[in-house]
Amino acid sequence: MEFESVIRGRRSIRRYKAEPVPQELIREILDEARWSPSWANTQVWNIYVLTGAALERLKVAYRQLALSEVRGAPDFRSQGEWPAHLAARTKQLIDVRSAAAREDGPALAPAMAGMAELYGAPCLLLFAVEESLIADYACFDTGMIVQSLCLAAHDKGLGACIMARTVRHPDMLREVLPEAADKHFVIGVALGYPDMEAPINQFQRPRAPLKELVPSCISQNNGA
């Protein structure tokens, strides 16, 4: 794809086809994403790829947690109450997305159950960093590679959804992934072939106008 098409066309996918993603394609996407920038080339990323039976066991655990009253205790704190102007953007998105979900009808799982099932995605990527790292830059660098991965996936016909809920119970993840015993989980990304006929994957995504995001701009003074 043209670069602009990749940027504008990528979206969070919330309905996937059952078709598995070939391991070689996952490896290819990760190989491209590893060229992302990081602080002083530290490349702090640890990425755990779950598919098949291992992912199904994790989905069972996610479903049980979704039905329980156990509160999550993520390794990195999440945002509490948002400022009013930012909360308004979230409300705008939820209103549009909810309308699309209603159009999908009963075939679309309720929100919590849908997230526990990763919206039917056949692959989950969990991003973690060493627990000794300072959160600020470790999370910033993780965001860089997650963005690269999602763009690479879209470029190759796959869809992705960045999901904070997948790492809300990190102790459970460390039990499932013993090799991550000394890691802190930052974020998860569902990956698979998108079902683009589903209304939940078609609604128009609102974006703030550029002037709202760039309130001031330094311009060249030709008279200087």
C-alpha cells in the first residue's frame, strides 16, 4: 500500500475471521516491526505470541475473569478520570461504535465477553519489558513497536486491536508464561484476518481537526 493509505486505513478490528494466521506471516510482520526506534537503541521489547491451544486456554481464563468480580492489578497504572475535552472524544467514539454494534445485532458478543474472546482473533501478541526499567520510556518504546506492528499487519491484509484489558491480570499471564516471570506486561494486540463485512469494522472513526491538536505553529517570517 501507499504509506498514507496504511496510516489512514488502519483501524481497531473487533470482528475477525476464523482463519488462522500463518506463522511465517506473523514472523514477517514482527521482523519488520523490530526496526522501530527505541531509546538509545535499547530495544526493550519482549513479545510473546500465542495461537492455537495456548491461546484458547488463555481465552478461558479471560472469560472467567470477565465473569468474576476480581479487580485487575496491571503492572502499569492506567488513566483515571480524563479531562472533560478528552472524555468528550471518547464519548463520541463510543456513541458511533455502539450504533455499529447494534447494527451487527445479536451476532456481536456483549462488550466484556467480546473482549475476553479477543473478538475472535486467532492470535494474541503480548508486549512486556523487564521489571527493573523505568515505566515512562519503556512504555513509550513499546508504543513505538506496537504502532509499527499494527501498520505492518494492515499493509499485509491483517487486522489488529490494541487491548489494555489483556494485561489487567499480569500475575495470571506470568503463570501462563513462566518465561515472563521477571517481566512487566505493557499491552496486548489481537491479530487476525478482519471481517470487513461486520458493521463494527466499518463505522466512520472520528478524529479531532488538526487545528485542535496543533493550537499553535511556528511559521517562517519572510520579512525577517
